[in-house]
Amino acid sequence: MENLGLDIKLKGDRVIEHIPSTKDKALRINLNENIYGTFAEIGAGQETVRHFFRAGGSSGTIAKAMSAYDKDFSDAIYGIESDGRYVTESRLKKMLTHEVSLIEERLDRTKHPNKMFFSYANTVATIDFAKQFKGHGWVGIKYQVEPDEEYNEIILHIRFKETDARLQQETLGILGVNLIYGAYYKYSDPKKLLRYLYDHLDKDQLEIDTINFSGPRFAIVDNRLMSLQLVKNGMTDAVMFGPDGHNILPAAVLYKKNILALRGSFRPVTNVNMDMYQKSLEMFVEENKVDKDNTFVIFEITLSNLRSEGEIDERDFMDRAELLCSLGQTVMISNFQEYYRVVEYFSNYTKARMGLVMGVNNLVDIFDEKYYRHLSGGILEAFGKLFYRDLKVYLYPMEEEGEIITSQNLKVHPRMKELYKFFAYNGKVVDVPVYDKDNLRIFSRDVLRMISTGMTGWEKMLPKGTADLIKRHKLFGYNPSRVLEKH
């Protein structure tokens, strides 16, 4: 079969998908007489626009292509950033807004009634000379799908994995073409658009760790769900979103911060979750090396937890996110099943003290050797990675057959006793001494069952306001008619 500029994916002898080549994607954009706009690329050459120049027919597509490499020139065009940095989301947004405003200002709409304007931009730092920092960047497009429509926007953050600047430049160029092509021809299905960003690229070349969609064509897109797709598709190991539901760059919010993280299912978030968080935070900010004003709290949900019932239920995920965001919390979705991996991840951004909040069962699981068989150094390697950092575990007690279980009387495997004592008695594990005993009888799985089966009484087990939210939006299978039937 002749390729004709297409990559062909095969399953056995069956063709399952045709992927247009990078050249064909650029050419299709160029041959659309109504797509017209500018390219502004800073930091890695004009890698995206060159694909459009080489494809042919670019005169009807490219209004302007520029690289404002000199910092003074860049500042003169786009303004000065308050933090003095250039590879930031703020910088990218200023570039997109400025370039779109120039198109609107310089082209008469009456002469170009059918034109769909766009501005593509990136601001990137490729690998440094010493090869110590691999590089990263912000990439985005602001564009119209109809001439008289408001602009849509897709903005993403990337991390390079290749160790050669030239290869990184080529990767950036292909990504840019994929983004522009997807923006115009795949916008109706953002999940597919995400996957198409990796056409002709490998995940070993590039990581996408943040993406946000906005504008009329994406009015019903929830960016938290797009974050989940990034982790689910293996494009990154962790994503974060704030209380407003907007995806945030982990590096930007974690840099040099004291971090307190609470892992859970939050299905739904309960009084015990919030008590664990509040009591541990009070203890954490009293630590010598912790600055209260520089402390960042994260509620973490692992991908394995989301898959605990089989395939990921996106509605279930959104229900959890809705409640956590309503409580003003920042949420992280990660692919880190083991605790040491999340600590390693945080350590990429901070050397300050960190804290992990966990219940007794979670701590006991940490001392189970079966989770570390894939490591050459086994559990000792994992614990070296976990507790080598400036880290403390804040342990919330558990009630078992009328007995309160703490760090002093919990039971680990006999082979792990001495290892546990070493960490527990060296101040790495700290009990939460003040707690509400009634909370120890609250379990998310019980609350979830009560909600979905129409039982009453679960409302008092949840933080203030969340029960009303569950009822109003019918979260977690809540059905008011089911409750009425019981009465």
C-alpha cells in the first residue's frame, strides 16, 4: 500500500487509523483559504512556522512570523513580567493577546469577511550547555473557528526529555503543527485532540503536564477532566488543579515551598479527611523549618485509586473533584502508587520540609515488602528515597475493636519491626494527638453506600455545605426519589 504522506497504524493485517504526516497537516492548513494568522516563537528558533513554509502555499496562511530573541526587544513588544522571567504562562498569554490584537487592528474585516484569524506562540528554554536542565516551555494558540466568533484558546506546558537542543527544537516544531491542526480540525473532541498532539512524537521525547482549554468552542470542557486525560494517557505522571477548577503548573506552585500532602480516595471527602488535614496542618506549621506563609497543601488522588472499581469513571472523578474544590483545596492526580515516588516528585521542586498525612492502615501498607519487589534494593531502597528527604509523617489514629491504634501500638510484619522502630523513634513518624473520636468511625465507603442506596444520616459525616452540593448536583449516585420511597 502506498503511504501517500500518511503514517498507517496496523493491528495485525488490519489498518486501524491513518495519521496525516506533519507536512500534510501543515499543507491542509495552508490550503484552507480562510485560516490566517501569525507565529511568534521565542527561545528555540522558528521551528513550527518552518513546517508551514516548507509545505507550500503558506502565503495565504502566514501573516507574520517572528522571534523576539533579545530580552529588551521582547519586553518592548510584550511588556515586562513582574517576576522577570520569560518562559511563563503569563508571557505566553501576553504574546497571544498582543498578536491577535495586531491582526484585528491591521486587517479590515470588511475586506476579509471569511477569515478565521489565529495567533500561535511559544516561549521555550531548551536544554542548557551543561545538560543539567533539560528545558521546558509554554505553547499555545488563540484562534477563531468562525469569522464572527469570539476567540478560543488552548495553552499547554511541556517538558523536554531529549538531551540534544536540536532534537528538542524539532520536537517542538512537530508539536506546534499538531496543535494548530488539532485546534482547527479536532476541536469537537478535546480528548482526541490531546492524543493527536503526540502524532509522530514519542512520550520519551516530550511530557505535557498542564493544559487548559477556553473559549466558545470549549465552553462545556472541564479542564480538570483534561488533566485526568494527561495522566491516564501517560503524557505525564502528575497534574494539579486549583479550587477554581483551572489546571495549574506543579513547578510554579511547588517551587521552594513547604508541602503537606494528604492522599485518599475522597469518595466522598468526609469529616475525618478534613480533621486529618486541619490537625496535621496545625502541627506542620509549628515545625522549625516550616514557614506558614510558604506552605502549600495538596489533596492527592492516585490513578490506581480512580481505577479501583475497574475502568476510570469520569463522572465519579468529577464528583470527587467538585467537592474538594468547593472546600477550597488544590487537587493532584498522580500515577505514583508508592509514597516514595510522590516524595521524589515534590523534591524536584523544593528542598524545604515536607509532610505526609496518613492513617494507620496507610502506614502499615508502607511497610509491606510486596510493593517494592520491582526495586533492586527492595524496601530499603524505597525507604531511603522516602525518608532521606526532610520529611515527616503525621499519623492519624484508628479505632479497632475499641482500642485506639497509634504509632506506639500499630503492628507491622515481624521482619519490619526494627525498620519501623528506626523511623518511628527518630521523629519521622509523629502522632496526631488531638482528634475527634467520633470521626474514627467514619469511612468513605460507608458514606458512599448510604448516599447511593438512599439511606439517611450521612449528611452529618461530611464537611459543612458538601451534603447540599451532593443533593443539588446529584453526585455519587444520589437520587432524591429513592430517599422519598423509603419514607
